[in-house]
Amino acid sequence: MKLLVCGGAGYLGSHLCVTLLQVGHDVRVYDDFSTGTRRALARAEAITGRTLEVVEGDVRDGARLRPALAGVHAVLHLAAKKSVAESARRPDAYRDNNVGGTIALLAAMRAEGVRRLVFSSSAAVYGDATVVPVPEQAPLRPTSVYGRTKQHMEQVVAERAAAWPEFAAVSLRYFNPVGAHPSGRLGESPRGEPDNLMPRLARAAGTRGASLRVFGGDYPTPDGTCVRDYVHVQDLAQAHAAAIECVVRSDGGVTTLNLGTGRGTSVLQLLHAFEQASGRRIPYEIVDRRPGDIAA
Ligand code: WQD
């Protein structure tokens, strides 16, 4: 099929493009390159030996989105800002880009009659889970601006589905994406200073004298550090390819699915696993909790 991947130049987006090209789809990437890179797209093409069509544009720009939707069978929407920490510092930018972008994209899809969507949501919508592993039916109590924008994006998708009977969507709530393409030619290489744990571990391991700051050691968890469900980016990419097949067969409405392993890993467990895998020691110090973080 002809697919439009909004945010295809990002960490997950570029790995997703590799999988979609390898499955045989034709892929058009729509990205503003605010955080994603053309280098990632070039790597995706080199790995697959296939070419990507690229449209540079802002996901809030309906006039630019509409021609990009020409001939498209389904859209994958991954174009959003995703740092929990940054969202606390820049709430308006997150609401405008994440929620505003989703409204613009869905309006353009309606105008062009593109009626299938795979939507990138987040486990951040659950907030501090009472039941772990978290079921999809768990109440949504996001504790971060980022998580609240993802909840609002889900509501925009649900409202579109209610108003457009032929529209079908699969909403995927990711836990913590980590890892790289097995070729080693594509991975997580964020611009500037990353907020996420895994790229910070990688930088600490590769920088002489660097140490990792562990945000909080007094959480109600086995070793006092936060627990997360780290899920491999390749598994997430394959799940999106499967979601495309699911949404094409769907006769309407929104299906919501958690994407995770169902197993939690603490910050210190991840750090020690990284040390074992890399053969590098990573010094660390336990410091104050980070605002907005949840225990598990
Ligand atoms: C993980 C743990 C930190 C850095 C992520 C994504 C977000 C969404 C939800 C998909 C926390 C701790 C971190 C450091 C640390 N994913 N940490 N020292 O906050 O779970 O959010 O998952 O939608 O987009 O960002 O991930 O990697 O920032 O933090 O101790 O230097 O590692 O406190 O407990 P988080 P993270």
C-alpha cells in the first residue's frame, strides 16, 4: 500500500520506515525535521535498498498536508514532541504541536478521503499505574503535560471516528522505546542533550569520566529506582506494520492497544545490563527525583 508516515524521520519513525519498506509498502515521509533527521532517512534507504518519498512540512499545516495525502491508503501519525521533562517547561508548544497537529492532520485526511490511521499514543496517558502490567482499560490519569497531550490526541481521534463512520484507527500506547536496528546503522541519536535514560547511558558509557545521574532512589520499587517497560524499537516497528493490516480490515471505530513486554526494569537494572552488554563501567550517583516521574 501507499503509506504516509508523519514523523518518519524520528527515532521510531525511521525504524518504522525500514520495516514498512521491507514489507513492500511504498512510503512517503512527512516531517518538519525539528527533531528527526534526513540522515536517518538516508540510513533507512541504505538498509533497505529502497527509496522514500520525503515531504518537509509542519504537521499543523493543513494546506501542505493535503497534497501529501494524495493516493495514500493509510496514515501513521508519529509526529509529536515526546519529552516528559521538556513538556513541563514548554506546555503551550506541546499542546499546539501535538494536539493542534492531530486536529490538522485528521481534517486533511477527511478532506482527502483517507480514512485509515495508525496513531502513536503513549503509556504516559496512564500516569502512576495502580495495576502493573497496566491493562488498556486502566483509568487515564496522566501526570505530565506530555501525557495529557497524548490523551487529548486520543480524544481527537475518537471524536473524528464518531463523526466519520468509514474512518478506522488503531491507537498504540507505547511504553519506553529503546534499542537500535540490528545492522547498527540506525539507532537513537537525538539532537542535542537527550532526556531519555537509554541515550544518556550510551553517552555516559562513551564519555571518559562521565557518570549517570539516577533521578530518585526512594521510590516504592524493589531497588528504590523507577521501573519502566522498555520495549525494543524493532518490535514497535513490527507492531505498526501489523496495525496497518488490522486497520485496513477494520470496518470502523478505534482499537486501542498497549505495546510493551509486560515486564518492568528499574533504572539500576538497566544500567547494569548496559554495563554487561557494553563491557563498560558506568559510574552513577543517586540524586533527587525528577518532577513528573512515576514510580512504575
Ligand atoms: C526513564 C527513567 C527517569 C534519565 C518515556 C518517553 C516518553 C514516553 C514515555 C513514549 C525515569 C530515569 C532518566 C537520566 C534517570 N514514551 N532517568 N536519569 O520518563 O519514562 O518517558 O516514556 O511515548 O516519550 O520519554 O523515560 O527515559 O526519560 O526515563 O534516572 O539521566 O529513567 O527518572 O525514571 P520516561 P525516560
